[in-house]
Amino acid sequence: MSTRKLDASEGSLSAWLVIALAIYVVRTMPWAMSELWYDEVITLGDYVLDAHGRGLGYVFRNYPVANNHMLSSAVYWLWVRFIDFNVTAEHLLRFPSIAFGALTIVLVMCHWRVWLGSRLAILGGLLLAISPVFTAYAYQVRGYALTMALAAVAVSGALEIINGRHRAGQVITVVAMLLLPIVIPSNVILAPVLALFIAIVLWQAQAGQPWTQCLLRALPALLAGIVGFSYYFTLWDAFLAVSREPSGWSSAWMVAGNLTLALLAHAGLFAVTLVGAVVFCAGKRHDRPSPQPAAAFDPTLAPAGRDRDPVPVDAAVNSSRPRQLPVPPGVAVGALTLGCVAVTAAILLAARPGQAPYPRVFLVLLPPLTLAALLSGRVFAVIQQWPLILTALLVVANGFVWERVSEVVTDAQLRRGATPNNLIQQYYRGADELRHLASLMAHQEWMENAIVVTDEYDFPTFRLYWLLAGGPRGAVIAINRIPDGFQAARGGQNLWIVARNQEVAAGLYQRVTGGDADTIRQNFNRPGGLIEVITYRRRGLFLPYMPKPPTIRQEPPPKTKNLV
């Protein structure tokens, strides 16, 4: 019989929940207060602000590009009007996504605790709160936070199903799976994962029950995902056009590598136990129990362990002891992991050459993988023997170290002109340079007669903050959209270039003027080249050479205004 002494701190779930949410806010708030990045600006401009007054319904009928995470865009359509179009307070604008992320943490610590126990639920909440993968997407004005929250809800429903609460579990799972594809179409990939999980666990748990009945229990989740996805049949021409656009990564192997690295960064210590549990489960035969009608599974009871008496459901909810799954934890871990790996492998193998899906497509699988990782802590009970404070510190330290290392690597790549964007690195995370430079140009009164050229990545963000700072429309041009017959610096205009460094600025200037890039680089600060007017963090403002560059006043830049 297990004699592990309960850590006194395990009973303080409310205190740990506050700690986890505080860590989550501290981690995400600096990023939430940073400038809006490319995809967020597109979301606001094309779907949320609704400058033409088409109404909320148009959000669900407008699918020109895959950027429209419809259900999330609808939430932000309502939210922006609630805050009176205040898009300059970025942390306030991003509040819905931050709230969805917080709700995911609450769900893991409060509902999953019934099966994980207080210790693993606490560690799960801390893991999400500091995860460099979860938190990097949980604050954005996009559909990722809503996706992960709904996926966690769907997983909760699946847990209820396999533990005998079929009606409640099916309702929860079906509703979540109906909504998930309307956030992002690719979220439908969670449906086969949950269906496989439910079918395998029920087949292993319920002796004498035919496999067809287990499949019937799993079928609603699968059908709900298909029905949710079928909404796009009403937009089929637009959806088909978007799906045919070349996009994604050049190699499926690179995607698989980034997903593996992301799992290590996200789960940390539990990634090791997850792999161990899967190997252990694969090497051990799990025979189905013999049929015993007198001892049929009772959904109101849940065995707390091999050597313990059954624990009533209500008692399990209010206890630090976990409610045992109807199968050994290793089987549940194996079923969840098998589903996630099989679906991911199928998608990568089916991808067109040179167009493997972006790694963020698989964020919907983060909650089931998180549950599998945490349940693996019940397979290797040694983790539960460690002091909770020590284990919590290891979890938090893992997330902190991964984030710091990725930030250093990202900074080095940005200085070389690269724009990393994957599950661990985002070139835009925490950035505020474009917002600052736009405000600075307004403060220095450089906007008059100015034409600003940026690269294609910086264009949406800089144009947004240029307009918020009072700059004239049409004065900001993306380098990949230079109009035919464009002439730089005509009629007293000044050509400004926003770039990461001198070399990138020279390349942009060469594409505008048609000169020789090497000559421009060699003549930096000399006639025929460029001068750097000011640098702020990872960006600079450049002008064609002039003997007397603009002087810079030192007063703080003015506050920006709202677009509406």
C-alpha cells in the first residue's frame, strides 16, 4: 500500500492557483504591452475594426486569407467596441486572449486535478504559466489562446467520458469540437486524437464490452469536429483558394524537429517522464480484465489506486488524492501520445513538397500532450516523492531558461537579418521599435513630406503606428509593393528607410533606386550611400546621404491617438 506522506503545501490549491496566475501575468505582460505584430495588425485591419461598417456577421463570411481566425476575430470585434476602439493600450486590447490563457490554467489546476491529484495539477498550472510555447501564443490578438482553451475543455470532456459520466462528457466534448474548427480550420485534427483516446481507454477498461460500443462512445467527438469544419463548405471557393496559396515550411523534417524541441521546452522534466511512460507502456502487455458482471464499472466510484478502496467522485473532487482512471495511467498516456503522434505524422507525410504546415498549426494538440506529460508523473511515482517546492522550482526554472536562451538566439539571428518564427522563437515577441520610431518621427516633425520604406515584415506594424501618430496615409510603402514608376525623394520629399541594420538598409535602398548595393554599403556616411539618423534597439532610421542630418530634440515623443 502506498504510504507517501501528503505534502502540506499540496492542500493549498487556491494559493498555488494565485501563484500560477501571477507567474503567467508576469511572463506575458511585457509581451502584451509590446507593439502589435504583422498578423495581429492584419486581424485588426481586415476583420476587427470593420472600417466599412459591414457588421459582426461579415467576420464569419470574409475569408480572403488564413489569417481570419473567425471565432476569435468575432470576440475581438465585440471587445474593441467595448473598449471604444482603444488600440493604443496593447495590453488592454489583448485582454481576451490573456483571459483565455488564464482560464486554461484554471481548468488544468481545478478540473484535471480530479485525475492528476493536487500535486501534479499544481505542477501542470505552473508548467503552463511559464511555458515558452503556451505563453508565447496566449497573449496575441489571434485565435491561438482560444484554441488552446477550447482544446483543454474538449480534453476535460473526454476525461469525463472515460470515467463514466457519458452524457456530461459528450456535451462538453461535442460543443468544444464544434467550435474549434471555426476558430482555425486545422483545429479539426484534435477530433481523431480524442476519438482514439476514448476508444482505446474504454476498450481496455470495460471487460466484455464489444469494441463497436467503444467506438460509438468515441464517435460524437469525431463527428462534431467534422460538422464544425463543414462550415467552410459555405465558403468553399474562398477556402479552396486560400488552401492553394503556397505557404508553410520547406521541410516536414524541420517542422517535426521544431515540434520535438517545443515539447521539450514546454514539458521539461515531464517530457522525460512522458517518453519513459510511452516506452514502458509499449513494452508491457496490458490485458483486458475478465468479464465480471457483479463488479461492473460504477461511474460514481473511482478506484484511487491498486491498494486503495474506491473513492467516490464527490470525495475525489474535494480531495488531494487523484481519482484513478479506469485503466493504468500508462495506457492513458500511451493513447493520448499515440493519437497526437499519428495525426501529426499523417499531416506531415501528406504535405505537399516544400509546403509543410507551420508548427503553430499543432498548438491545438498542446493540451492533450500536456495531460499525457502530467499523467506520466503517475507512472513514475518518484516525482511525487520530491518536495513540491523543489519540483515547482524545477518546472519554473525550465521555462525561464528556455525563454532566455531563445531570446538570445533570436536576437543574434535578427542582427543577421533573419526573422525566426516558430514555436520557441518569434522575431516580434516583446518588440517596440517600430512603435517608438513612428512616434519619434511625429515628435521630431519628420513626417511632413516623408516617404518611408520598410521590408514586408515591418510594413503593417509601422504603418499602423505611423497612422496612430498622425502620419499621412500612403506615405509608408512595403519594399515588395513598390508601385510602378516610383521615384524616391521627388518634389522635396525625404526618403526614410526603416531597417534592422546598415546592410539591410542598403539592400532596401538599392531595390528602391536601382543602384549597386555594394557601392551603397561602401559609401555609408558618404555621398552615394546612407546615413543612420537614429537607432533604437533592433531598428534604425536611415536617409540618403546629406551633409547635415536632421537634429534630434530630446523631449519625450507625444502620445499616439486612436484610429477611430
